[in-house]
Amino acid sequence: MKRLFLYTLCLTVLFISCKGTSQAPSKVLVSENPYYWQQHVDYKMDIDVDVNTYQYKGKQQLVYTNNSPDVLHRVFYHLYFNAFQPDSEMDVRSRTIPDPDRRVKDRISKLQPNEIGYIKVNSLKQNGTEVTHKTIGTILEVNLAKSIQPGESVAFDMLFDAQIPVQIRRSGRNNSEGIALSMAQWYPKLAEYDVDGWHTDPYIAREFYGVWGDFDVKITIDKNYTIGGTGYLQNPNEIGHGYETGKLNVPKTDKLTWHFKAPNVHDFTWAADPDYTHDTLQVPNGPLLHFFYKSTMPQNKLDNWKKIQPKAVEFMQYFSNHIGDYPYEQYSIIQGGDGGMEYAMCTLLLGEGTYEGIIKGVISHEMAHTWFQFLLATNESKHPWMDEGFATYVEYNAVNTIFNEGKVHPLEEAYDNYIYLAKSGREQPQTTQADRYNYNAAYSISSYYKGAVFLAQLGYVMGEDALQETIKTYFKEWSFKHPNPNDFIRVAEKVSWLELDWYLTDFAQTTNTIDYGVKSMEGNTVTLERIGLMPMPIDVTVTYTDDSTEDFYIPLRMMRGEKPTTATKKTDWAWAYPTYSFETKKAVKSVVIDPKNLMADINRENNKK
């Protein structure tokens, strides 16, 4: 999801109520974990949409495979549309948090019965036998007719009715840009079960976690509507709308049935509008990009949607080259009318912004999410910084490269925002569940900016080459899975031959801060001090009285190794020692800690003397 709170906004909102070895190996592969498992689900859905009432009827056939070692006595579904009802948890939370999302505020509380969202489950069978179930908010609780054994596959057949809400957040109808239907999180979605158990978080404001599987979806809708979204269209010559590959054979009916298949994804999203223009552009040695946008926009807005297309190709190539190959044959960029949000094989985003706002501000980030969350499918409720932060990191670097911005420190904005939060007194550990942040602004900075700094600063710790190798190895070993923070840091350790558990612990699991200072200079002796609780290896530049300079590297003892460097290496600094002194070969004129500002030191004023 595109970050909502930029630095200047955070300044206003956050205070509403307050005054290895020296040479890393060239190639290290992570061994498969023999104890890792993940569930699997295959969906078949037939949906009949009434575009006049904004209601639809659904038939869902689901085959669920229990790959866990556990016997399952219950299952759960997410019914996300139920959040868009007065007095829902999402509504109440938005009306009670100090800094509500400006797009939500109290809007849900004002929805009328024909404007709310809902999913009503009419019947549910397990292997042909009716099961008891009840809807509690956005969760369907299902008592099984028979427990699911380890290794067993069971079939669930469901009939449901649903109503599409007026668009308030992400999904809905008739938004401010006039998009008829933005259909995200629109179907009964089986909850994930993993080593931590069931994940049945209510839908309040944040993001998602789903089971990997194959989707086979048929959507019957008014023939004038064009659909874009997840998956491959199976009947293009019966549909037209810019998909056809041969002679059209469109049925003479008021409705058309669009048939999509999506292999090995963990969600299915679509949008539909009678005024969509549909363009395509082939990425060399990559997917076919689809673009869907309103043909009724002013000409300057339509021109923007033409201009973004070749740049979108460049972003797809950049991410594939720097992370790993995009594995699907298509990707869709869709004007959905609400911010920006990542989904399987597509993104929905606002379409009426500026050219730079759309391509540099939204598409760059949402496309990066294809890798960080939709291929490396972390639990966004538990570890939002792993998808938002990692996507922000590669986004900033991609924008800097593709637009030739020439920034020496592309992540400087992220560092500044994190340091602001760390000094504000409002920071919470990144282990905080996404809905449990006291402030939306604190969530935003922690997830997007501190998450990006986690990666950028790791490059400072282990060396930039090792970081880039880590990102590619992480993708190779954990794509199409559900990695957690420890899985990532273990990849980094095996690539760099460094011990890095301290880094994950201090930076992501506490609010400990980094603060090192120059304590004194006397002749040829330099003394540094650790003021913050978080340890770090230290880069130091010394200027001598003859104006020559020398770079020094002080390893951190608990790393049990050093990053590759051309600087003069000194002995290790053990974290428990608050001060550290070293000798130079000449009289010292000045000293600077971390001259490239790659360490997230919260007080840079004491970094030089």
C-alpha cells in the first residue's frame, strides 16, 4: 500500500496529544528447511453481478489441503466487506484513534443500508455435509462436520450473497474518480493457518495474509463493462474489450461471463467500469502489461496514462533484475480510485494525479510489492515493515536510477522520518501488530520508513554487495512461501558469514536507538562513546593536522566478523563497553563518525568534533 503520511504530515499528526570474514563468499544458497510447511487452497467461483443494485450472488467451490502436522477442528473465513457497516470494528477504530485515516474518518458510520458492504453466507458444506457456522464481524467461524487430518484435502461448497459498499477504503463502488467497481477482498477468503496457528484478525484498517493456491473465477456482468485484474482471461474472443487475439464471437446477451485463471497466488482482485480504456505493452523478456483507465478523464490525465506506460516497463525490468524474475505472464495497472494498493498480478490506484505522482509516487511502490508480499508473502498484520519497508527500499532506489536523480543517499528521506519517530516518544516496536499502533502516523513511519532503513542500514553493517546478494537469495529461497523476519536475517547471515541476530533484535523488536558520539581527541588518541542502547560497527573518518584523511573501521564484536572494506581496521568494540579509544599515526584535527550518514544515528550533532 502507498504510504499515506509523508514527513511533513507526520510532524503535525504524531503529536496530536503530546507536547564473517573480510571477504564475503560470492555465492551462498540457503538450504531448504525440512520442517517448513504451508497450507494450500484451490478456489472455483462463479459470480453474477447486478450493476444496478451493486449486489452479486456467488457460488464457491474450495478444496483445502491441510499440509500441517496438526488436526484441524475448525476453519475460518474472512468476510472483509462486513467492515463497511456502521459500528463495525473498522468504523469504531477510525472514530476513536487520534489521527484517523482522512479517507475513512466517520464515513462508515454514515452509510445507509443500500450503501453498506456485506457478505452473507447462505449455505456451507464440507464434502457434501452441511456444517454449522456463524458470522462474527468480518470473520466466519466454521465448526467442521469432521476434523481435517494432516495431509488430507477436503472440499467446501458455499453459496453467498454480497453487496458492494460505497467505496471508502480500497474496495467498493462509485468512488471519487467515478470507477464503477473496485473489487478487492470481495469474496469469502479462507484464513491462513501456519506454525503460529490460525490468523483470524478482524479487518480494521490494515492489510492481509492469505493461503497460496490456484483460482478459477467466472464473473458474469453487464456486457458494457470492461474487467481488469488478477489472472489470465480464458475466453478473450468471447469478451473483446481489448483482450481478443483472433476473430470475435461475442454472445448476443445483456451480460458476458469473464473467465479468469490465476495459478499459485494468494488473492484475486478485479475492477470493472464501462468507460475503461484498455492498453497493453510488452516487457521485453517479461510479462505483458495491461493498463485500465477512464476514457472520460480530461486530455491531460489521459496523456499521463500514455506516458507512464514505458516507465512501468522500466520498473518491471529493474525489480526483476535486482530482486528476481517476475514469474507471471501479465501484470495490470488499474485506475481503481483509492490511493494505491498491491494485489496479485495487479495494482489498483488513483488515476487523476500528476504524471510524476502516478509513476514515481504510486506505481513504483505498488509494483515493488509484487515481490515484497505477493511473492514473498509475509504476514502483513504481524510484520508490515517487511513488505512496506522492503518495497519502499527498492522503490526509492529504482526511482533514483530510472529517473537519473543522482542521489548519493536515495533513502535519506526514510532515515529522517525514522529518526523523527524515534525521538518523538511515540515509537512502538516493529513487533507491534499492525492494528495496535496508538497512532496511524507511528504505524506509517515504522512500517514504511523504518522498514526501509532496516535494509539500507543492513548494507552499512554487512556491505552493499552482500546486501544485494541477500535480497536475491531471499527471493530465490522464499518466493511463493511465507517468510518471517528470522528467515530473512538467516539468509543475510549465510550470505555474509556474519552473526546478525543482534541487528534484528535491537532494530526490529525493540525501540532501542543508535547514538554514538566523539568523546575526545588528544594528540594521536581518539575516544568514542556509545550513548544509545543499540550496538553498531562504526565507520570513522579522521582528518589530521596536515589536512590528510584516513578512514577507520571498528567492527562490532558480536558480529563475529567484518564487512569488506578498504578502511584501516581496528580491534572489535564490545557493546558493553561505553567508550572506545584508538591510536592514529598522526596528530588529529577532526573526527567524523559515519560520514556517509548510512547509520540511523538519532543524534548526528555529536558525530563529529
